Amino acid sequence: MPAFILSRLLQAIPVLLVVALISFAMFAYVGDPVAIMLGQDFTEAQRQALVASLGLDQPFFVQFFKFVVNAAQGEFGLSYRLSRPVAELIAERAPATLELAFVAAAIAMLVGVPMGVYTGLYRNSWLSRFFLTFSLIGVSLPTFLIGILLILVFSVLLGWLPSYGRGEVVQLGWWSTGLLTADGWRALILPAITLGLFQLTLIMRLVRAEMLEVLRTDYIKFARARGLPDRSVHFGHALKNTLVPVITIAGLQLGSIIAFAIVTETVFQWPGMGLLFIQSVGSADIPVMAAYLMLTALIFVVINLVVDILYYIVDPRLRAGRGGH
Amino acid sequence: MANALSRALDSDLWYSFSRSPVTVVSAVVALVCIMGAVLAPWIAPHNPFDLASLNLMDAFNPPAWTEEGNASFLLGTDDQGRDVLSAIMYGARVSLIVGLSAVVFSTVVGVGLGLLAGYLGGTVDAVLMRVADIQLTFPSILVALLIDGIVRAALPPEAHEAIALYVVVFAIGVSNWPQFARTVRGSTLVERNKEYVLAARVIGLSKLRIMLTHVLPNVLGPVLVIATLNLGFAILAEATLSFLGVGVPPTQPSLGTLIRIGNDFLFSGEWWITLFPGIALVALVLSVNLLGDWLRDALNPRLR
């Protein structure tokens, strides 16, 4: 088991280094920081002194190494657009994105799994057909259109829910949370549904397909023959065995939740990292882009690692297949 | 000619097509969308880019069937007095051009690299597939967004404006090549050990020649299906990028751009400016996706 985790970790390092190289190349070859810092009047000696003090005269790999060391400490310099430390900007925006992503994932799981179980058990009922049609719409509608439609119905026409921002937030140290106020929850509902809908339909279809598969197996027939109540057969035997692929997919989908948070945050003007990133792309703010790139790469690598480990824990066959410990 | 037609009508593909009402409906919807886009300069009721014909007095006309509607603007007008229906037709043109070019781009790159990896094997294979693995770790929309952002940062704004359309095609195309490469690599691995390839090697043909004239035709079947399914994705990716304001330039609005522009007027009650381009986008993507699904099932002998 430790050897397995170690090999996964060793595979993750090149990925992070490649992403770091891309980020560093953006710094090194896009735009000229010296020209920006010097302004109009300068002598050649001043320019050389600045180049030396910034370490720009050093070999490529020395500069790259320094960049990686700084990045590992969360040091990405100043945002070109906002003239503030990038680490500070991201720390300020991260709680908004993480809360949104967490609630969206929770909605997707808590609604998607029961809907999948229902449609798997009663595949011909009218409610199942409705759920399936609904899921087709969820898959085909782009995220931003879902958001716009929800705003149109619930904010503009009905006026029930706010259409932008986080509402009232409470500061817990450096973490600002909208989960402690009713206003914060009201502001969270529409963005979280928008972000979670695609994952919800995906999980529902997956659970349904797995349930249909499992319900045909012999051990389910045997459990029924033993006279176990439906409840125990459906949830204790069937659902439990569908959860392995569901955990995997749901885990991997966390990554796309973070990616699509960019879109959702733009629609709802949600003050998270995605909105910060898209504003940086629009104004070529390289330090912020580089930091966001590194941070998402890190999150993705960690998610993949956790999913791999979970898989290993949940599925005994994988352990036996590797020749024991 | 008549012979070819009767043969086409007699084929398995046509049979499974005509037996599936959903597929027939999607084909009709896709055809209407594509014809409307292709023929826009001739059949659109107005030219939304002809500044001389725009009249600010026509701005914010609601759709024709509502009380204040104007019969000459069927789906209403936007803030500049542009006809929404015509803007949609011209916008669908941009969406389709970008989507198709991106799919062609990722097909060419993916099939080429997949062939190389599968046929040459060894280090080439290991490196290419590792890169594909790394890229597949990230959602493709994020990859496209990053490529677009890097190019935007690297070029001065004027230079970027001129090539923005190509940048979007490149970004979406690159974000999607691994799927093609993996499939083609898989089938190439199977084909390279078959006797006709061995025969070609025995008579001394070059590796390149064998790959292009012998292996390539035999691995293209699944590529067609992936390409169709990818067209829907590429159109959506373009719309998403344009909605985020980093896609096609505002001088050539696509459906995504129209939705973004219309989004600003949602709160003042002008819902038609954003809703109709949205419906057009969904109709186009949904019908293309359903056609792709059908094609996948129809060409898969195991499902017959």
C-alpha cells in the first residue's frame, strides 16, 4: 500500500513541474517586467542593476528553480491589474469558490443518488421517464444558459432570490463564510444549483445504470430468495455495490466543478477565484493567471491521488492484482 | 445517380435512421439550423452588420407576436436596433465555422499523433500518451481557457483582435486532441500486426507510407463518430468562451457573444435578446449530439 501511494506521488510530481514550467514561461517570455518597472527615463546602468537585482541575468534553470521555490511558498508577486499580492487576492477569493463548489457537489450527490436509485428500481414509472428527460436537458444545456434561465425565472420574473453576489458574509478569521446567514444561503441557492445540475444528472444516470446492472446479479436474486425485505435488498445489497464507480466519477467530477465554477461565477458575479481568473485572462494579468494555474493543478493532482487511494481501499481486487504487499 | 440513391435508401444506415423518430427530428432541426446559418446573407430578413440600415428608433422591439411587437422583426431587436433573428443566423455561422474548424483541427492532430504513437511504439508512444494523460486530467474547457489566456497575454491587443478567431479554434482544437489520439492509437496497435501491414513492410514501403496509405484508412471508422460527438462539444466550448468574453471578437458575434450581450438586458425585462440565441444554441447542439449518438449506435455492430 505505501509503495502504491509512493508511485502515485512520484507520477504527480512531473505533472506539477510541467504546469510550473508553463506558468514560469508565461512570466519569462510574456511582457517585460523591467520595462514596466523602469518607466520612461533610465540609464543603461540602472537597467542592468534592476535586471541583476531581479535575478533576470541568471541561467534559465536557476530562475525556474527560484520560481518553483517561491511558488511552493505561495509567493507569486503582485497582480499587474490590482497591484496587490497575488497570494492575498486568492486567499480572499478562495472561500467563496470552495463553499460554492462544496454545496454544488453536495446537492449533486444528495439529489442525484436517490433519483438514480428510484429510476433504477422503477424504470417504467412516469416519474422515472420524467427524471430521464430532465437529465437529458441537464446534459445538453450549457452551464451559463442554465444560470441565465434560473435568474430569469427566480430573480427577474418571481423576484424570490438574488441574482448576484454572495449576500451577507461573516468573517471567521481570514475565512469569509456565507453559510451562517439566511441572506448568504439565499444568494447561494441559484449558483449552487447551476453548478451542480450537470453533475447531478451525471450521477443519476450512473447510479441508474449501475443499479440496473447489479439488480440482475445472482446475489440479489439470492437475497430476495432468502426473504429479505426490499429495503435491505435495495439499499444494503444493491446500492452498496454501485458506489465504487460513483465515488470515482464524483471525485473526478469535483475537478470539473472547479473548472465550471469559472462560468457560474461569471453569470452570478460570484466573488470567487473563477471570476478573478477570468478577469485576469481578459486583462492579461499574468501573476494571477500563473497562480491560479498552479493552484488548480495542485487541486486536480490531489483529487486524482485521493480517488486512486479510495479505489484501492474500496476494491479488494486491485490489491490482490498487484501481487500482495 | 438514381442507382446510387436507391442503394443509399436500401442500406442498413438508412433503415436504422428512418426507424428512429428522435433521430429524424434531430436531423431536421440540425438541417434547419445549418441552412439558416449557411444561407444567412441571402435569406436573413436584415443585415445586422450593415450600420446604414440600423436605426436606434428600432431598439428594444419585443418579438412580433407580443403587443408592442413590430411585424418586420420576428424575434424582436436588441439595444442597437439589430434584428435578433438575423443576428442569430449570422451568429450561428460563426459558431459553426469555429466549431467545425476546431473539430477538424483536433481530428488532424489527434489522428496524426495517435498513428505515430501506435505505429512507432516505444519512447514516442510513451511520451505522447503521457502528455495525453496529463491533459485529460484537466477539463478541456479549462485547457481552452488557459491557451486563450496565454495567447492573449503574449500578443498586443491589436494583433490579438486580428487573429482572435484562429486562437479560439486552436484553443478548442488543442483541448480535445487526446480523445482522437487514444482511439486511433488503440486501433493502430491492432492493425500494425495484421498481415497486410507485414506485407507492406516486406515489400519495403517506408513507415510514413504504410501509416498513411495502409493503416490510416482502416482506423478512421470510430474517428467519424468521435468527430460528430465532438462537434457539439466544440460549439458549446466556443459559446462558453465567448460568453466569458474571451472567445471570438465582438465584431464577429457568435451565439455565445449574443447571449452575453443579451444577458445585460435581462434585468430590465428584455428577455428576448438573450433567450432566442440560447434556444438556437441548444437546438443546434442537442440535435448534433443526438445525431452523433445515433451514428455511434448504428455503426456499432455489437448493438445490432
